[in-house]
Amino acid sequence: MTLDPRELGRWLLVAAALLACTPSPSEVETTPNVSTSEDPTVGLVSSTTASGTADDTGPSFDPICGDGIVEAPEQCDLGDLNDTGMYCTSECQNNVCGDGYKGPGEGCDDGNQSNEDLCTTDCGPATCGDNVIQGTEQCDEGEDNNENGACLPSCVAATCGDQFIHVGVEICDSNNIGGQLCEDLPFSGGVLLCAADCMGYDTSNCYACGDGELDPGEQCDGAMLDEETCVTQDFDDGTLACSSLCTFDTSGCISFECGNGVIDGSDVCDGTDLGGATCMGEGFAGGELACTMGCTFDTDACYACGDGAIDPGEECDMGQLGGATCTDLAMMGQTASGGTPACDGSCMLTEGTCTFCGDGTREGTELCDGAQLGGATCQMFAMPGDMASGGMPACNAMCMPTAGTCTFCGDNNQEGTEECDGTDLNGGNCSSPAALGPGHGGMLGCAMDCTYNTSMCCLNGGQMCMGMDALCCDGSCNAGGGTQC
């Protein structure tokens, strides 16, 4: 099943909001303290709402439709712009084709999914798609109307705010952020939005571990421990800290019975006694679990898919592909022709946007692939003055069209269905069956269309001339009989 891009964006926003919850109104966005070779701010914009006013409150725990902040269960919130013809309704729900609410990118919306009335299931007039601009249509490119081009399936011209990403022009559009999340930029969680100009992301509803604020999903952040101590964590004494993952670090906590090599009291482990626990049992993908001096698990040597580092058993991790290219994913007999691999949720490489020459499907920058010739014809390979006379183009191993079995009239080379070509008469003469047949002489020629020219042929002596002296090679019929040359 293929989802409408607006519907996909709608569910991504809802999922992100439900998983991440939201921080208190006093919290503001802070770039996470993560070491990376790439600038995480590329493609980002300052945190502003769709109405253009600064939103430095961040997400809160009190979702109010109309406050300009997207919070679960809201799908969108444009503040005063809700229900004004933009993509967000007065109930803070995303506009979708068929909801009876005429939003951006829609020429009409009659609230049904029927093509038998004046409004199509693409929310365009009934004439949309006939390649003629008429009525309320802003554009009509016929079969070239598409969700990522200049003319939408509703015959409305693509603009920022219509919920469709115009490829090559926009990074995102309204609630359609192309599957991106706050965690991809990277932040710890929250709801990623699109900037008002569709040229970058609005991260005002994202939050980050390391910003000194206690956000949803975090046990702690820096010195913010949520009033927790070693004692509340079932230890006898010590100093509770916060790890770089915003989880409690109990390595400084002490159990009075810790250190005897036996798990007792409030010990989680003691020395080499881990109680059978492993990194995998603690939710990691692998590694070596150890025990701290405070008899708590030390997971520093554990690793997990999603931590941004390629660990044993992983082909990739988030944006780290380990140098893999589309060539590494090509099947036997195929060559990579474009695109970039991706990393799935189990840290294994996927084809992503890769295209492969040799898979029989013309895609990406390929001019042809297998039997899909992309409209190539033999005439494309004809030299000036020549004319294609038969055959078919072919596609080479680089997905470039070639002459294949094409034949060309005018190249002085008889081939295919041609009777002759220039001076190449294919061994024929006036008496050949393909010309005038036995009993004929004279000079056989080749016409411009590569068929025999018999205008210079004549009858040999002894042949019936039917009284037509001009057909005889000697110029006259036999005087005795009057009917022979």
C-alpha cells in the first residue's frame, strides 16, 4: 500500500510526538554535545512557527490547539493560521485529500473518494490530467502531473505550503518532512517541523541530551537529577551522576555490602559476579558487561545499534555507512548507476536510493536498461543522409543505448531487409529473381529507398518484346517475327 505523502507526514509527526513526549515550557532547544564530522545545523533554520514568530518555549505537557506548538495528540498547530486554508484544520489535524477541507495543493475537496463527480480522488477538477489548462486549473501537464513536480495531481501549481516536497526546490513542505526525525539531526527526541519557507527544518520542538534541561525520556541531564540520589536508587551512600546518554550513572554509589564478590544487599553485581547478566540482556547488541566499584553494571564496553558507531555484527549505524557505496550492493551482472545506500533499523545496509544498471529497470540517470530503451530509435544512430531501414537499438552494460541490430539505408552496405544499398547490390543483376528475372540484361541500380532500380535493365536477344523496341537490349524487335529481340 502506498501512502499519500501528506498522510505519511501526518503519521510521522504523531509517532514522533507519542514516543518523545515534550519538555516543560521553560525549556529551549540546545544543539546536542555530539562529536561528528558533519555539521548538524546544515539545512536547519532558526526556531520559528509557521506564522513567523519566534517559538522559544519548546514543547510542553499541556497541548492546546492554537498555541502554535505541536504536541501529542495534535498532528499540527499553526496558531492563528489554523483553519485559514493552510494545511492545519481548526482541530489541529492535518489536511488530507477527501476530508472535505480544501487545503493547499487541492483544487477542490468534496469529502469523498469518487472519480465519478466534479472532484477527483486527487482533489482536482474532473478535467485535470488532460494536458489542457481550463476552469480552475493552475496547470495541467497531463501524465507528467506528479506529487514531486511543478504541477500537482490536482492541477495546482507546486508551492511551499502545499504538503508536497517539490524535488530540487524544497527540503520539506508543511507536515511533510520526508521521513526525517529530530534524532536524525541529531537531537534526542521531539517533533521535527518544516520551516515556513520550505528550505530547511524547524527544530523548535526538538530537544537534546546535554542541554542541562530534563526532557521527556531522560532520567537526568547534566546536573539535573530530578531530585534522585544514590539512596533513592537503592544504594547506601555515594554520589549519583548523569551519563552522556542522560541515564543515571551509579558508578559513584556505594552499597555497604559491595566488594565481597557476592551479589547481596542492594548489589546488582559484585566484582566478577554478574549474576549471568550480559550486554545483550541489558538491551545492547553485544560487548563486554562489567561491574563498577559500586556494584552496579558498567556498560561502557557494551554497544547497540543506533549509537552512531559501527560495532561488530553491524554493517552500518544511523548515518555511518562504513564507506559502503551502491557498488557494494550490486547483484551479479549489475553495476551501480547512481544513488546512495541507507542503513535500516537493524544496522544493516539497504539499497536506499541506489539504482543499478542491468536490473532491467530504467531509473535514475540511466538512459536505458535491458529492454527499456527510454524511447531510443534506430534513426538516432543514423549518419547524416542515412535513413534507418530496420532492426532495433540495444542497451549496453553502462545503460547507454547503442545501434544494436539497426540497419541504415545510405551507408553503402546492404543489410537486413534492404535489397541493395548504394553500390552494394548484394550480388544482384537485372536477371536476378529479386529484379526482373531470367532473360534480362542491362545495368541494375539501387534506388534511394534501398530497393532495386531496374530502369536501366533490358531484354536479351530471343526474348519476347511484345512489340516494345525500347525493352530490347539491342533497341529493336526481330524483324522477322516482330515479337522477339
